[in-house]
Amino acid sequence: MSDSNTIKIQQILENLFTKHRYIFWYDAGGEMEGFASDINIDGVETVVLDGNPFGVKYRIECGEQPVKGFLIYSKDEKPDDEDNWLLDIQEEGEIFAADMSSIYAAECGIPFELKSAIIDRHYEFFKSARNRKKCSELLQNGMNVSEITEVMISIASGSNTSGYEQLTYVLADECMNESSDIAERLEKYNLSGYYWDKVKEAFGYDRERNIKSLIIVLFQDELNCVLNHSVLSNEAHIFMRDWRDSRLWGSLYRKWAEVLENELGVMQLIKGEPLKKLVQIDTFPCVDKVISLNLHNEVINGGITAEMVESVVELRRNKLFFDVAQHTMLALLEARRLFEDIEKKIPGLIISTPEEGFGLYVNELYTIDLHYRHYFREANQAESYNLLADVTSKLEQAYTNAYLSELAKKWQPLVDEMPSWNIEDVVSQRSFFDIHVSQFVSKGKRLFVIISDALRYETMKELEYRIAHENRMETIMNPPMLCVQPSYTQLGMAALLPHKELSFEKQTDEVYADGRSTKGTDNRSKILQSAVQRSIAIKADELLAISNGKEWVKDYDLVYIYSNTIDKVGDSLATEKNVFKATEDEMDKILRLVKFIRTANGSNIIITSDHGYIYQNENLDETDFTDFKAQGGNCFIENRRFVIGTGLWEGNGVRTWRSEQVGVKEGVDIQICKGINRIRKQGSGSRFIHGGCMPQEVVVPVMRVNIKKTGDVRNVDVDILGKQSNITTANLSVKFYQIDVATEKVKGVTLRMAFYNADNDMISDSVIMTFDSRNNESVSREQKHTFRFKNIISQLNG
């Protein structure tokens, strides 16, 4: 025997004595007798078993005891248990042998009785010193053959955990990268058979022992589970769902799904399937593309309701591949909502008075503009913009011809008959300070006023919903105001300041309040301070840059905050197409402002706007422009929607107002385009317009935000209907009930649910469900899922 092996035997024995007091060494033929007699381990006594078991037993049990224990050496073979007089002592200790298999077993801490099943069967594995070292670190006392084999597989595959599921991920990853090192290593170590036997037992897979073949069958069977008939076990489907949901391996699932859907021609296979089947499939990314195609066809043909589209979207929302067609589906949903809104609200529309028309827009019609904006918000991010081309065309026609034009026909004649720009029971924007601001400052309450340039009423309704969902925030939508005329920035901003009279003093777009310029935050601060000494006007970005809000606000009782995201983008020919994106950005900014105020210990906030706007995404027709040109006198402001001057002549296509009729100091003429028409103007944008008197331009929202001292947001509660104590089948349908109706303060929840055993091991598939229904009908807040159980369920049931 080489010196290296001699040293190794010495080391192994020393290690064994750290774990056991009695080590039996059966050396049939006595080849190692000399070496055994020369072994010298501190605290260990060597006893030779030479036909004298009683003497040895007496020595061990009654003699002086060494510190570490006894090495019992025998030149004979290991006796059968019934002939072994030292069996009780042997069972307390460990058996050692000096052949390489035994040495490996001892080195790794593998019991002698498992040597044949483990060491001899996988000898190539144990020839590696690295493998043996890892085994000695990972193996634990009492492990059986299967458990030891799984540790060996984890070492051979380089994974941190054992089990056939983990190895399937590892092999699938290797195969995706066109490598086979691990698979070949498992074959070399005679470990692959164990893996494939486990796969057969768990999945019911009994075909070619090849990882790609297995993956193909798993994906095909997952699809067939919905379309036809599944042949694999529940365990296989649970594995696939766990794979999809895995944070570590989910990206690998996506890669395989993308590769196989092309190799297997999945899109062609499922194109003819009904929508009710498609929504259940979560196997391939092309499924959501096909669903989008089906929804598109139904939306174009009018064969589906918005409620039905919404149910499809909700079913797909928590699926892995929803992002493949998310924005396309959401755009189709908004399109269907817009079509239904127009079909329901516009035919037979009658408006008898301006106050009736104003109220109708505030209570009903604004949602059409909301859906129009939401459509383009999603369509501009759509995964398949070309798919939406005909939907966009149909939507633009419906929005312009069936909605805007029809509304203008009903609204404009009423405006033409108004002797002055006032609507009964509607607060004028010029009264904003007196009605909304004074009630706070007169009582010594600090107030923050956020003025968002061109924030429409429909956007404020959405913003209300978003802010109300924030903790400690309460929102109140005050009755909207009637915007000044013309509905443009300089006049609208001036109207929100304290004043008695507004005027054009220098025949420019600069508006004066009681003889003082309202242009810029410095001038606005001076005007505010004339009414409230401790006040300031500040730009939103400047406020957000302040590091210590609590200290800063101590100097002020009234803060006017100006934000200009929407109007800045919309008023430029180069960027007007991005106005809906700018609207999203503005809502985010306002939310940041509100949170800043909350952090600064503010509690009273009013959010309002200077004016609204009209935006048509389509290329405009010649009929959208008027041939009007300002004539006579002096025209000092000319806009797409209005002109302002002195001594202007009456003209076709416009309503001419004297300034005193619209609440501005006399002496100025104001001419405003009728309906949704534009004045031709070189170099300016034409799709985004304001300055006119359409409801979208003149309904000015006012929202109050109260910040509470204590939290008031909680989640909805969810319960299980028809609970049962025993599970008797491999599949179990469970109904979940959302107890609360979701509101601004009762938030929806997204839950991942599964069945677990007493050791907290998952024994079923898992499902992700979102409970955020705002429906008052309890049956509409129910959801159902059929859980698939692993094979272990039969053992748990006894």
C-alpha cells in the first residue's frame, strides 16, 4: 500500500473516532495486520479480535477506558449478525474497511452497509477528491440511499439544492445554452438513471430519456391540458406552474416557451380556439397575441361588450406573458368603453340650457374624453400598433364625428345666445380666491394651492382616485368652475389670484389684476401678499427641490404652486402628440407635490387648473379650420382658437364678445372660434387647442385634499367559501370570496395561494389572484380555481 493511502487510512480512522467510540475493522486474510498493529491514535486502544469475542467484550466493557475509544481489528470476515457476539457494540460504532470503496465510504461518512449501493455503484463519482470533500460536508447521519444519491446529483450538477425538479431546471438551462457537460457527467457517474426514474415516477413521463424531449412533452401536455387531454400527472403541471412563477428560473421558462412555440407551430395550432379556452392557457407567449387578435376582431365588429373585454384582461393580468400584449389589450378595452359611451350618451342628445350642458359634461360626458386619452396612452405603448390601426381610425372618427362635432352642434347655439359669459349655479373661475381660498386663510389655516396648467376635468377625476388611495389622504371633488374666456393660460392664471378687476393694459397677452401684472411667480407672489401677507407663489420643481419642507413652510400661510407639464408639451407643434404622456407625468408630479406637503406637515390642499383643452390625435381635415381672419382695428393676440384686439369687426365662424361680457375690463374685443374649429396659423400646432368655450376647455376642476393625522387605508378581506376538512381527490375546486368592496381606502390585494402540509411544504400548484372588485354584487366578487395536488396527497390522507 502506498504511503499516501497509509496516511489517508490514518486520517480516516482519526476522523471516525471523532464521531464514534467503537470502530470495527474486518480485514479478511489479514493483509493489513501489520499496519493495524502500528496505528497509533492518541486516546485510542487497538484490540485484536482473534477468536476471543468474550475477552474482547470484557475488556471493552470492564477494563480501563481509553479517552477516545477502541479500534477492534479482525483478520476474519465480518460475521453474520446471529453469530456476532459483539453485535450490540458494533451497532453503537462504525465499520471500517481498507479497500478503496470502503476508504471512500469512510472518508465521506457513508455507512458500511450502504457501500455497495452507493460507492460501488457510482465509483467514478467518488474517484474525484472534490466530490468526496463535498459529500463529507453535506451528508448527514441517517441518510438513506435515495437521500445520499440526491446529494451526489446536486454536487455533480453544481446546484445548491437537490431533487429532480431542481435538476430539470439545471439540465434545461444547459440544453438551452447548447451544452451537455452536466448531462454527460451524470451519465459518467451512473446518476442519470436515478433522475429519469424519478421523472417517470413524478411526471408519468416514459419516453426518450433526453432533456429536450422531456421539455417538449411538458410544454405540449400543459397546452393539451386545456385544449385536449393531458397524459402527464398533476405533478408535471404543478412543476410547470412553479417553473413559470420561479424568480430564479422564470426567465429560462420564457426562453423555452419562445423557442418551442415556433418549433411546434403553436400560434397556428391555437388560432381557431375559442376565447374561453385561450384565456385559460398560460404556456406560451403567443397565446396573449392570439387573444389580442380575437379581441381586436370583436371590438371592430362590435361583437363584444366592454365588460367582456375587461373580464378577459383581468383573467390575463396575472399571467406570465401578459406583458406580451398588455398595452394592446388595454387599448382595446378603452376603445370598447369609448364606443359604448358614445353609443349610450350621444344619440338623441338634447341640451336645453348652458347649465344643463355644463352639468351633463361634468356628470356623464367627460368619461368619453377619459377613455380617448386612456386609449392613446395604451396604444402608444402597444406591442402591436399595426394591429390597432383600424381600431384607431374607427375610434378617431367616432370621437370627432359622433362625439365632439355632435356636442359642438348642441352646445355652441346655447353659447351664442348667452348675453354674458356666466352660467347659472356655476361658480366663475374669477371667484376662486374668494370662495375656495378665503375660507382657509381667514381662519388661520395654512393652505397649499396646486395649479396645474391645462389639467382637464377628466384627468382630475382620475387624479382624485389615485390620491384617495394614498394613506392619510381624503379627497373631495368640489363643483367645477366655469373658465374665463378666452380659456388660455395668462387669463386663467390671473383669474385664480385675488382681484377685483382683470384687464389687458398694454395690448399684449399680459393680464393685469387690479392694475398689477400677473405674469411670472414674482408678480403673483406680490399680488398674493397684498391679500395674505405670509404667502408665496412658487414653481412645482422649485418646491420639490427644497430639502427641509417642514422648516420652509413655517414662513407661509398660503402657498400657490404652479406646475406646467401638460400645456408646455401640448402647445408645441413638435411635441403636441405627446400630450397624453405629459398628462401621466403631470399626475405623477402632483402626487409627489401632495406627498411633499404631507411630509412638511401640511394638511389642506386645493388642486385646480387654469383651463382645459381639446386634443384630436388624427390628422385634421380642412373642415376643422375656419377661414376667419381678424379684421378692423388692432389685433394684439392671435391664437388657434381666439383673437383679442380693439375695434375688431364681426366675422363668420367666431363668437365676438366685448371684454366686459366675459368679466374683463371694458375696451377690448374677444373673438372665439365656434365649436371645435381652428384659425389657420403658420407654425403652430393644431391638434392640441384651448382658448375656446367647448366643455373640455372651460370645465375647470377643483379638488380639495385633506391630509389626516392617522392612517385610513386597509386591504380587502378574502375568505374561502364551502370550506372542507378533507381532500379526497387529486383536483379540488376552491371558491374565494372578496368580502369587502374595493374603494379608495379599501385596497385590493394580489395573493398567491396554494396548499401546504404541516412542514410548510407546498403540496399543490399555486395560483395568483387579484381581489380588487368594486362591484356591490357579492357574486361578482367570487373567484374560483381548481388546485392540482402532488402525488404526496394520498400519503397525507393515510
